[in-house]
Amino acid sequence: MNYDIIGDVHGHHDRLVSLLRTLGYRETLRGWRHPERIAVFVGDLIDRGPQQLATLRLVRTMTDTGAALAILGNHELNAIAWATPDPERAGRWLRPHDRPGNRRQHAAFLAEVEGSTLHREAIDWFKTLPLWLDLGAIRVVHACWDDRQMDLLRPQLGPGATLTDELLVRASRPGDPAFDALEAVCKGPETPLGQGMWFTDKYGIRRTKARVRWWERGPCAGPPVFFGHYCLSTRPQPLAPNLACVDYSVAEGGELVAYRWEGEPALRATHFVWV
């Protein structure tokens, strides 16, 4: 099977339609599809962009009809935690609502769904998405393929590498090993800045840790790994012979990018497509 691995869409429905057309997909009575290929979405379908529900409808129709696969991104994970009451703290949520940065990051999605049945439907669907895909010849994860952290998570996962309610609670508790493991897989490894050091990111959120470019640590064994999350701004190209990021900052005015995989074990810059 040949796959088109598509980067973080962030609610940019019209850009996604343009990319699908460029890749040879066509809209049918069963949604967008390709006669010979499967699309794979690396997560972060929501937040920031102007067309949240339209994006979800398109991608969900593709997954429901077998035209696509999709995994959970950190924005879907955050959305689930935002909508889930904390079972141990009355009146609280697993992702606190009283932190301005949390609502600001999630504002575009909430503007379309908050207070509606569509909100619950979207959350329930997010919970069916796997945290990663191992398709044999390729692997797909949102932020970082980390075998050690994945091994820690596997006994706690539901069918198809999905979140369970118990894991969601543990992963919302800083200091719990499940928190660190899920952070690594969905948000990427980070390093502390040092005591008393911090910075404010471009979204106004105070950070005491910085993202690590984990792919620069050395060769990664195994089949090609595709991921998103990192908002790259260079010309799309493989980061290593078997590593490719497909997030090139569509939410910040960059490109919506896909990689057309056709069985090659060594990835090629010429297989990137973008709009």
C-alpha cells in the first residue's frame, strides 16, 4: 500500500482540499478518496485555523470509509483533557479552564463547538484515534517515536493503541511516569531551562522547558518514521534517511505538506508535496 502522510492541518479545511486535489484525491459520494492510495493524518487537526468542524467532517469521513488513517495529536489530547472532569477534584477539569493560555490555544475550536452536542461527538471520536501507527514498512507518530516511552504506555492503552480513561487521568498528573511518556510521544521530549529560567512563547504561554530536536541525536533504527508537531519553516526535506517531519507551519502562514511514500526505505526530498 502507498501512503500520503499529511501534516498538521489545524482547521485549514480549504488548504487541505487543495492539497488533496494536488495529490490526486477526488470528492465522491463517500468523501475524498484516491483510487490507489491511503492518506495518513499525523494529528493536530484542530485549533488555530478558520474551519474546525469542516476539517473534522472531511477527515472523519475519509477514515470512516477507509480512505484515510489518523492519529492523535497533542491538540486533540488537550481537547479531550479540556472536556473531561477531574474525577479527583470536584469542579475541575483535567486540563484547567482557568489558565488563560489553555483557552487561548483552544479558542478556535471552542468557538465552533462549545455548548453543543458536536463538542461531545468530536471528543468521543478523538478518543478512538491511536497514539501512533506501526504499519510495518512505515511508522507514524505525532511528535516523537520513542520506544522506551511507548513500552511504558502499551500496557495502559486500549485497543489499537488508544487512550483509556485511566491513562488520561494519569497523563494529566505531572510527576506520573505516564505524564512524561505521553508528553514525549505527543509533544516531544523537552529539557529544563534551569532553576528560575523561563520564556514566553509566541502564544503568550510561560515555558520552563525547551523542545529538543530529538532527530539530531543520531541515526534512528527501523523503518521510516513520519511525524508532525514541530512547525518547521525550511524547504521540506527528510531530516534523516528514514525520518521526515510533515509539519511546515500552515497555522502560521506556512505550507500544508504531505509526503508521498511509495515503498522506499530511504526517504526522498522529491516526494514532498505542499500547497
